[in-house]
Amino acid sequence: MKLQTTIPFKPERNQIDYSSKVLLLGSCFAENIGAKLNYFKFQNTLNPFGILFHPIAIERGITRALNEVHYTEEDVFFENERWHCFEAHSQLSSASEETLLEQLNAALHTLKQSLEAASHIVLTFGTAWVYRFIETDAIVANCHKVPQRKFLKELLTPSQIEESILAIEALVRDVNPNVNFIYTVSPVRHIKDGIVENSRSKAHLLAGVHQAVAPRKHNYYFPSFEIQMDELRDYRFYEEDLLHPTNTAITIIWEHFKTVWISSETLQLQKEIDFIQKGLQHRSFNPDSLAHKEFELKLKEKITVVESLILNCKFS
């Protein structure tokens, strides 16, 4: 008896290895995949401007970065005792205007460098709902708890999403023609918009992405949304808020992502890194014991070997 719908996967060409440089932009699910890449020490840059939920926000950040349009006092505002920017997540917000501008322009520099050097760019879209700031008529990346009456709420159409994706690709390929784009739709449910509204949003994202994706153009779709909705259609795979995938669900999705996008030649090195990571997390009951000191010494030796192997992969 079959008790689970499974999605077939096969490896793609141009897979990620230790010489690859991966840029991840988008919703909090991008952070989940980025954390896995970071754990296994793949070269990656994750959300320099913090979590960005929709394609328009990502497109605007990429446009500004590649055109080197630096942030100035006109791009920030003071609200609730902190300085914010409508183009960045609140994690960059600061009590100091100067600090915020420094962080924004540093993120801009990081993003530009990453766009130019990336072998793979992973874009994860969370919602098609956007907020337009009435005063400037601009769609924002984050409202920063500014009163809702100052915004108009809109639902991006599939065509608008496709246009944004194509604009992103045109901008990036002008400076990095051989980059691979990987698109995903976040399985995180945005029910603050409403249950039906969340479904509409995800449907628009899926339609827009699939209108733009064509593997012959080195852009691809990875079905993280479908894995969560179909293979893992049980609330035991959600956190207590019933919105975010559990660590188990994220690991399952990551294993599928590895099948498709991570080179099998890296598997042994990943096992070695996993052993080291678990060793580093280990807390001894007797840290002064001879056995523990011997364990630490062997771990340091293994770290030296693995670091050398990774460096050889990067520059081979």
C-alpha cells in the first residue's frame, strides 16, 4: 500500500560543487537552503538585504546593485525609534541613520560582487501580494510597521511576475552570461493575507515562474512547494504555527535538492564535514579529560585535511 505521493527527481546538468559560487535571494525558505549550504561549507552568499518576499523587491535590489546606485539620506526614514529602508528587511534597520546607510551600501557592494561571480542564483518567492507606498507610488520590500493606511495592497499578476523574472535575468546575464538560475516557490504559508488569498498568491507565483522557466536558457524550477504540499501533506511536517516547515521537512526538501543540484562527487566531503560539525557541537562532561583532549586533537587534524580538500576543489 502506498501512503505517500512522491515526486520523481533526476540530476540536472551544471550542478553545484565546491568550486561553485551560489547566491540565494528571497523569502525565509531561501534562508533554510542557505543554512544547509553553509553547514556543508559550500561557497554561498545569502540575502545581503535580508529576507525579500516578492520578485519586484529582488529585481529592484539587483537593478540598484548592478547600476551602482548608492543609498543616500533620501532612501531612508525614521519610524518607531529606528531608521529603515523600504528596499531592505528590518534586520538591517538601525538606531543610527549613518549605520543604516553604511550597512545598505555594504550589502549593495556584496550583492554586486556576488551577481558578477555567481555560478548559480537561487531565487525563492514567498508571496505575490505587494504593498505600494502611496506617497511615492513605489512597491516596497518591507513595510516596517508603518501604518497600513499609507499603502495600497496589490496582487501581482503572473505576467508581472514573469516580466520581473525576465528583467532580473537580462540584467544579470549582461555581466554574468553563464549563470544558472534556480527558482523555487516558498512552501511557507502566508495566512495573514487569508487562506484563499494565500492560495491565489502561490498560484500566481507558480504561473509566473513557469511562464519564464526554460532549461535551455539555463533557468530551472525546483519544486520545494510541491514537496511540502504533496509528499509532506501532514501537519507533523509544520512547526507549531502550522505555517513554517519543520527541520525534518526542510531536511527532506534539502535531500531532494541535493539529488537534483549538488554534485555526487561532493558527497564524501559532505560526510566528513558533517562529522566535524557534529564534533564541534559536542559538549563533553569532562573537558579536561585525556580522552576529550585526544578527541579535540583528532578533530583539529580532520578540519585541516578537509579545509585543504575544499580549497583544492575551489581552485582546481
